[in-house]
Amino acid sequence: MEQKIPVGILGATGSVGQKFMQLLQDHPWFEVVALCASDKNTGKPYGQAVNWFQNEPCPAVFMDMRLEACQPTLPCRLVFSGLDSSVAGEIESEFARAGYAVISNSRNHRMDEDVPLVVPEVNPDHLDLVLQQAGPGMIVTNPNCSTIGMVLALKPLWDAFGIDAVQVVTLQALSGAGYPGVSSLDILDNVVPFISGEEGKMESEPLKLFGKLDGGKIDMATMRISAQCNRVAVQDGHLERVSVKLARSATMEEIRYAIESFQPAIWDLDLPSSPAQCIHLFDDPLSPQPRKHHKLGNGMTVSVGHLSECPVLDVKFSVLVHNTVRGAAGGALLNAELMAAKGMLNAL
């Protein structure tokens, strides 16, 4: 791009907001010009207000930036939202009504009929759903962090054979709970076998993602999904064990070929955050593992392994997704890059 697009970050002091800042600090297309947080921190330098807990230091360029209120008076027209779901819904709607493009990681608007829920390699055409939104601005969302990994792994099978049913059991990292997150006394020497709201998201969001855009609305996919979600003592990287019932029979050779040969339509757009390989298929049955593999493709590659026949359904495999990069801020950033490449941000 000849000139960078100015952007703001809503919820800049939170977990997802911090990850947005890491990914945007040297971005070739976007430049951060505004950081927003709660009213109690408005006016403070970012470095004084934030409890920075990422593995790398806070980018120095942001340390002295003054935090602004989450109000649509920013010197930009594109904002990334890392707001907590308890406040995100109305704030994001207010920005859209004021003419901003809101790229949201929050759950509040994901299932709204006129809001695109997008993983660029899965359903880029769903971005056209913004034409149904009434205001001068728009809201675009990315799915839940576990959903993103699963649907990327399922996409080649959906295209080649169709899918009737999915059974998934997740082992989800602590960073997915934000900060301070799960108490040490709850997670040490333990697995927490329930994450509030998580199973419902994994069972409903793929139906919209794999749905068909027709006449300005999404006709939901009809596959059945059963999810069981667990919190484990891992810092980053959600591991998922997936079993799939295909709509038509296929050999393991055909299934493997479908995954290995998968080429999403967005690859020819050369998006800055798009990995060279969006799905990496391991032959080693001990892979993928969160500690070893969550950073593949700068955190944007989804790993698949232990591909084998399922004696109950048809095929089973493991999926690993970096939950705070591909599953959160990086997924939202890739949506914004796709919108920019399609010319959807030109009027901002």
C-alpha cells in the first residue's frame, strides 16, 4: 500500500489488546494511532496503565501513547476490538453507527444475522454480508479461538467430501482465559472439565462459517457437532481431538490428499499475516504438541496430526491452534487485511 491505514485498538490494556499491539507494531498496511481503555485509565500513558504480561516486552513505540476513552472520536476509521464481552456489544455498535469499521474478536455480534463471521481461508465471501448492515460503518468478527482451529482443519474435508457430524474434545491453554485467568489452586495438578460458554460456541459457530451466503443472509450448514471443552495447565496453544463423520465415504489416502493439497483462495492476495502454509500435516503420531508447535507460521499455521481411521465415525485427528494469535488477534488482523485487499476499507 502507498500509505498506511490509521487504526485504533479498543481494549488495548487487555490480553487480546496486547496481542494486537504486538502484531501491529511494524505492520506494512496499518499504523496504530489510538489506544483505548476503560475510563479509569483515560489520559494515562499506556506504559503506566498496562499490566503487560506477554512473553516479549511491550513495543517501545506505544509506552508513552495516551490512552483514550472507547468513544467514536478517534483520529481513524478502523478499529480492532479486544474488548471484554461484558462491554463490547454496545461499544462496537456505537462505533459502527458513527461510521467506523470494527474488526472484533469479541463474541457479542458473531451470530448477528447481518454480521460476517469470517475465517479468510474458509469463507471469505461472507464479508459481503456487511452490505446488509444499516449504519455507515460495519462490524466484522472472527470466531472463538477453538472454533478457528477446528474449522480450518475441517475445511478441506468439507470441500472434498462434505461433513455430517463432528465430535471434538478440547484441551485449552490458560492464556485463553485472559488475565488473571484461572486460579493456580484450580489448575495446578488438575484439569478443569468445563469452560463457560465454550461448548456452545464450538457447536454453533461452524454452522455459520460453513453456511452459504444467499440473498443477503446465511443459510446455516446442517452438520451435527458435539464439543467437550477442558482447561489444562498449558500456557499457549489449544489442542483438540476431532472425530468426523463424512457425508460420503473416502479412503485415508483421499483424506490425506485433501488436507495436503488444500489451497485457500486468498493465497494469491499476498496478505501480510497469511502463513505460507495454513495447515501443516504431521506424520509423527506424537505431533502436534502445544509447547513445540504453537508458533508455526508465526502462530498463524494450524497443525494437524495423528490422522487415522475412526472406528465410530470415519476419521480422527489432532488439531493445534495458537489461541491468542490465529485464534484471536491474528485472526482478526487477517480479516482486516482481506478487507483492505478487497477495497472494502478505501472509503474510510
